Amino acid sequence: MMDKPLNNRAWFLVLPVLVVVAFSAVIPLMTVVNYSVQDTFGNNQFFWNGLGWFQEVLESDRIHAALGRQLLFSAIILAIEIPLGIFIALNMPKRGFWASLVLVLMALPLLIPWNVVGTIWQVFGRVDIGLLGHTLAAMGVDYNYVNDPVDAWATIIVMDVWHWTSLVALLCYAGLQSIPDAYYQAARIDQASRWSVFRFIELPKMAGVLLIAVLLRFMDSFMIYTEPFVVTGGGPGNATTFLSIDLVKMAIGQFDLGPAAAFSLIYFLVILLISWVFYTVMTAQRDMP
Amino acid sequence: MARITLDTLAHSYSPTPRGDADWALKPMSLTWRDGGAYALLGSSGCGKTTLLNIISGLLHPSRGRVLFGDRDVTDLPTAERNIAQVFQFPVVYDTMTVRQNLAFPLKNRGLPADQIAARVDAVARMIGMEATLERRARGLTADAKQKISLGRGMVRQDVNAILFDEPLTVIDPQMKWELRTQLKALHREFGHTMIYVTHDQTEALTFADEVVVMSEGRVVQAGTPQSLFDTPAHTFVGYFIGSPGMNLLDAQLHGATARVGGATIPLAAPYAAPQGRVQIGIRPDAVRPTTGDGLPFRLIRTEDVGHHRILRGEVAGAPFNLVVPEDQPIPAAFDRVVLDPARIGVFVDDWRIEPLERAA
């Protein structure tokens, strides 16, 4: 080994990054941590409350119910959007004019701001003037997302599928495009069935992008706020009050900063935990010898 | 297993081919006998792979028919042709083990498990991968993956033919030799029709009973390695086969003599006065270095490759090589060469012509 100077001055090189990360993430997060362990009666006077708020949040039936709705919502979203996205990607044209056209059409919903998507569907689903709502009503379907919890859920799920399936499809499409023709030719030579081609060629090659798709769709659906807020406002009752909506109600509506801060941290940890589980499960196969 | 017939086959990748250049394969008719070992030899881009893909059904020919035995398979999909093909670059199923990879074509054909197991073990022995059978194919080296591809090609015993598309490109030289010997042994043992595409003449000549030489989408000659060497039908064959290739000199013909530059060369037989560009061709080992009488030769350099020497030089401004065995002395300061008349070939516009007597 050569004599290399060994000192800790190199750490200064990391300083700019540390400063940026501190201001963009750590300090804001710490203010939340700060609120979560204190209580106040106003006048900007705070006193130590220990883990009281965390205990309250963890025991709250209201938050349990919101978490249950949230988990159900994300599960349904993943169960629909991932297979549908794969199916669409498999059937998209591979090259030429139609491939470009389909790509543009697929990308359109992704370019629309969240609250606009909410507004579009809020209007689209209205029984009096909305194309969807009015058509359903004219066909004799008793559809009303304002009064009926099931209709409200259906509307929000269809809206999310409309909005985000493109993302899954485009990611899968990119994965599929990277498969050389020789693989499909070899499969034809080996007399593989369509299912085998999917299972042993396409799915393994999509595994990487599929992991990204699952994580993105899970995190986004688990944090969903704007669209249901615009369409249903969390109703009818609390039927579509997901975690974010509940959190905002608590933090800004009721101004319960302490419990809301504790809620935020727990919320964050839950997302982290579930993402970690997805990551571990989906990469376990890849790392097997 | 079956005889393979190509009936006026032609292919163009363009839907509306215009000129000659649009045709990747120019019309050709060939018959490959059942159980033969054939090589398709030619430089890159000459249409070898296109031809192979048409035989296996991965491509549909623009014109003509492909027959297996008496059955027209032109419109049959690949899977129904029951053919094996090994590609230039390894194709393995990443998530499967080596064993599952080898068993895959047999499973797809619905063979019973015990037959599959026996056959996979036999093939694993053949490619020398018994020890890694239970390993996942992902993460193996490129030549191990290519051995798996070869193994998958050989695992089915009832295939009509096995097609190899430059399968040894990624394999290291030592293993190359071994695998080629294995393929040869496999051919002797099971008698599959084998078609082997390569641009390496050594591979082609050692593997095949009959070599088909292709150039620019055309079959220029099909024959045994010996006949390609002795009587190339086209200057491309003369040049492509042999190391170094055939010497070609522009000449004028006068009956049984040829004039090159200012010198006269006797031929073995008289030729009719031909129209077009006339060349005479001779193998470097049929030329003797001398002094005094003969064709003027200018030596540029000598390469000693062990059991013979290659003398590279020029005759009448064209490159010209001699091969002299190591036990034969080379005259000091020689400046002439003598050509063996019996081994001179005459080419008109690149195609070989026969002398008058034999033609009559």
C-alpha cells in the first residue's frame, strides 16, 4: 500500500449536500418532531408532553378507521393498476407511427394536475350535468357518489385508474422494449406457450421497472389527498376520508398540532415500512443464487 | 428428420423491392439431404442468417417455398416446424436453473418427467455442465450461457434439423474446438440434419460434409470442402477459402496460353476466346519460386508460420502469394515464379469457365 494522507478534512466536501438536505428535509421534519412531543394552550407557550400524542394517535378509533380505508384503497389500486398496466404494455404497438401515437395518448392523463383531475371527475360523475352520472342515471342505474359510499369509492378508484395506469403501462413498456428479438425467437424455437413467454422472458425483464411501478403507485395511492378531496371531500360521512384527508382535518381544521404531528410521523413510518416490505419481497427472488 | 428443399427462394426486407440491392436473398434453389452436415459460409451481411431464419420460420420468405421432405412448410409457424436453432449470442431463461433451461423445450413438448431427466443429464454431460445443473442461469459467464443455448438446441431428439447461427462467437478458443468436436460427434451419433452458419472457413470446412458459400445474397457455390478448394466456381470462393486465398491475375487468353503483363503462361488445355474480364487464379501452394524463366515476381515479405512459409509479393502490380513447405529450399534472390498449369483456373467476369475439350 502506498502512504495515503489520512485525515477527516474530506468531510467538508459533503457539507454543501448536508446543508441542502438539512434545509429541505431534516429541519422541516424536526419541527414536526418538535410539535409531536409538546402541548400548548396558545400564546406560543409549549410544554413537554412525552409520547402522549403518539399513544393517543395509536389508540384512536378514528385513525384506525382511516388507516383501514387507506390500506383497502391502496390494495385495490395496486390490484387493478399493476395487472392492467402490464396488460396494456404487452398490447401496445412496438414501433412505428401507432407506437408514438399511443405513447402520447397514454402520457396525457399523467400531465394533468391533481386538482384538475379531481374537478374533471367531480363534474363527469354528477347526475345532473355530468356525462357519466347522467348517462348512468338515464340507463336506470342508481348512481350518486355524493350520497352512496359505494358509488363514491367506485368513482375515486376509477378516477385513479384512469389517472395512473398509464404510468405503470409506460414503465412496463420501457422494460419490454429492452428485450432483444432473439429471446422471442428462441422461445418460438423452443415451442414455448404465450404464458411461458410472459412468465420466463417478459416478466423477469420487467421485474426492475415493475418494482419501481409498485413502489410509486403504493406511495402515491397511500398519500392520496387532492382528488378525493375535490370529488367527495372525504364523504359521504367519513367513507372516503383517507389518512391524508384526516390528517389535514386534524392539523388545519381542528388545529390539533401535537396529535397531527405524531400522526404525520407514524404515517411516514408506515409508508416506509410497507415500501421496505415490497422492496424486500420483490428483490428476494433476484438475489437467489 | 427430413430432407430440406429450398425452391426458388428469395427474400427482401423491403415491402416494395426495386433494385438488386433490395434483395437480401436472391432467388436460390438448394436441396439438403436428410442427415447431412452443412455449413453456410460467407462474410457478414451476405444473407446467411436471413436464410437460416427462413428455414426455421422466424421469417417468411418474399418468394419461393421451403419443403421438409415432401411437405411444404413455407406458411407453417416456427413451433410447428419442430426445428432447433442456436443463436449467435446466448439466450437463456434468467430465472430458471441450468437444468430447467435444458428441460424447457422437452417440457413444452410434453415429454414424461423421467425421459426429460435422462435426456437433460446426457446433454449436460455433452456440454460439460453437470456440476452447475442446479444453478440459476442468471449470473453465469457468457460462454456458460452459450453452452446452455447449445444444449437447448441439442436436447430434442426428434427435431427436423438443428440450425446453428455462428454459435461459437462468444466461446473461448479452447472450448470452441471442444464444442465443435462435440457437435460433430453428436451428428455422427444421431444423424440430425445440421446447418451451421459461419464466416470462419476453418469452422465450416472442419464441420461440414458440404459447404454452401454465399456472397451478397447469392449462393455462389455448394460443394465438398475439397472441391471448393480445388475448383472454386467464383473468384469470391477462391479468395475466401484458403489461407492465404487464391491468387488472381488479370490476363488475356490465347488458346492454351495466358498472357499476364508481358509474360506468357502455359495452360493445361485450350480455352475459347472469352468476352469480359478474364482472370487466371492459382492456389499459393501450386506456385514454385525460381530464377531465370517464369513470371516476374517482386517479394515484399516472408512469413514463417511453422510447417510452411508464406511469401507475399506482387506480380504485374497485383498482390500474389506463395506457400512453400518448410523442407523445400527457397532459391536465393529469386525473382520469378512458375505456375503449375494443371491447377490454373480461368474466370470470366468472376465465374469459372471450363476449357474447350472438357466442355465438348
